[in-house]
Amino acid sequence: MSHTYRTLFTWIIVLFPILAIYASPIAKVSIGDIALFLTLPVVCLRYFFGRKSVFSKVQFTVILFVLYIAVAFLIQIFSDFPVEFISTARYIFFLLVLIFGYDYFDSKSALKYITAISVVLSVWVMFQFISFYFFTIIIPWNIPFLPVIDNKFIEVVNEPYFLQYYRPTGVFYEPTHFVQYTLIALIANVVVPSFRSASKRFILIMAIIMSASSLGLIALILVFLYKVFIVDGLKISPIYILLFLALLIVITPLLSSIEYFSFIVTRVIDVESGGLGPAFGYRFDSLKELFTNTDIIKWLFGTGRGSEDAYFTGIFYLLNSIGLIGLILYFAIIVCIVRKSNQFGKMLAIIVFLLSFGSEIVANYGLLFYIPFCKFDGGKI
């Protein structure tokens, strides 16, 4: 029975980014939230009455993070900041599941599950790409008979902009979410010997490229650079680096002449002006509002979750919602994971941290989803 519950909990975490898309009968609560809520009591009981009841350093750091968020929430309430209770409670709930479920999570099996799912989803993205760009047929990303939490992603399908700039998303709201999900499988395929497969790696990379996600392109570059320079320890002459940059300068305009690649490239780089493209513009336009703030309380403790008037990416969302102290504690969690993990866990933690500067990857359930995978010990499966 214990093994069955552990397997069930592991599957819920693996599937959570997909389950979180679909609405439950309770308003603003997803099917994934319900699944976690039902398993949390079992996980807690197993933790306190099982063989192990001592928190690891990673869990202890997350506990400090939770306690701080609770204190910051009270300060935000007394300071009359527009903090949302539901959003804060939900975030703390995710962190509690992480704390008590950390040792219960079967990382070896989970890595096997998410690799298989990611390959299937990547093939699905390819089908969506081919179907639209060769036959002008849109293959749905959602399960038709299940209501979703955010209906705007259903309604947008019929808008001209969506058709003009169509990007396959697999079974997610956006291509970025597809990339965030498959990132774990890609990193495992690159650094874990038992997961290395040239065919699966090709499928994952091609699907990420076809998704036209700017985050996906950056993720591929980061994975490549980390593998070459950190994992393999390759030392490259400055001459070769200059040659690579020169080749990049030459090839970028050539790719821009191909319509689909032009769409991808110009989302990241404005070829004409040499500046950042629209994929980055909307992500960082709100930073002026954040950094012009002179209130010391807001800087230290944040203005609360749900209080933002503009879009913030993960790192800057944390800075805005839980302040500089909260951001430092989040960084402490990453450092703790890097120090305690093997090469796979280190690589996943560092790349997720870097990607958090350009996406909302850790603003919601990101820590719950990624951290349990980081404890994979690299053993044979």
C-alpha cells in the first residue's frame, strides 16, 4: 500500500503542470490542486510516523522560506498593501507539499515517467506544427470536454493574431509552458548516462524549436553551454569564440529570410535595430515601475502576491511580492540544492534559476515541480 501511495504521489507531481490547466467544480481550483490536497494528509502521516522524521537541509531551507512568507504576509496586511490571501495561501500550500513530500517522491521513477511523456508531447507538437503550416488545420491543445482555469486561451484560437502567429503548444497554454515541462527530460538526456538517447534528444530539440518559444531557444543554448563548459570542462580558445560570434552575426539575417525562423528570431532580437525583440520587451517593461519604488518596507518585504499591476517574470515577481529578503531566501534554496545534488540536479537548478529571469517559471508551482527531481542520485534505473 505504501508503494502504491508513493507511486500515486509521484505521478501527481509529474502530471501537475498539465492537471493544473483544468478546472475543478470549485472556483479557481484546478484538478491538480484537488489531487495534491487529497494526497497531502497521507504524505504528512507517512513523514511523521514513518522511518524518517528529520528534515534535510533543502527541506529546512524551504521551511525558513515558508515562515518568512507568512511573516511578510502579516507585514503586508498591516501596511495595507493589496496582497491576495488566496494566492498566498496557495503558494504556501505548494511549498508544504514540497516539504513533506520531498522524501516521498520517487525521483528515479519520475524521471522515467516525465521522459516518456515529454517525448510523446514533443511528437504531438510536431504534429501540430505540420498540421497547421502544411494543411492549415489546428490540432487542439486541450481536452475538449474539460473546462480550463483560464478561458482566454480557448477564446484566442479564433482571433486573427493567433492564426497569423500560430505556435504549437502541445497540451499547454503556451509554448513556454511546454518548454518548461520538457526541460527536465532534455537535461536528463544530456547528462544522465542511463537516459542518453540520440533519437529522443533529437525529438525534444526539434519540438522546442518548432514551438517558436524564445525561452526554448535560450534554454537550448544554456543546456548546450552548461554541458560543454561545466560538465565536459571544455576549454575553447578566444579565437574560436570570436569565430562563433561572427558566424552567429552572419547566420541570423539568413535565418530571418525564412518566414518561420524569422518569426522566432525577431521575437528574441530586433534584427534592424539590434535591440531586444517583443518576446523580451513585455517581460521587462514593468521593471521601471519596480525599481523606481523608494518604500523600504516594499523593498524588504514586497507588496504581496497578487498585488502587481504589471507582468513580472519569476525572479522579479518574487522581488515584487515577497521583497529582497524573500529573494535572498529563494537564492539560498537554489544554493543548497546545488551543493547537495549531483550533476543532473545542479544543472537543472542552475538553468531553472537563470530562466527565471525571463519567465514566470518559479512564480507559482515551479519549486514544487522542479526541486523533487533535483534529488535524483544518478543511479541506474
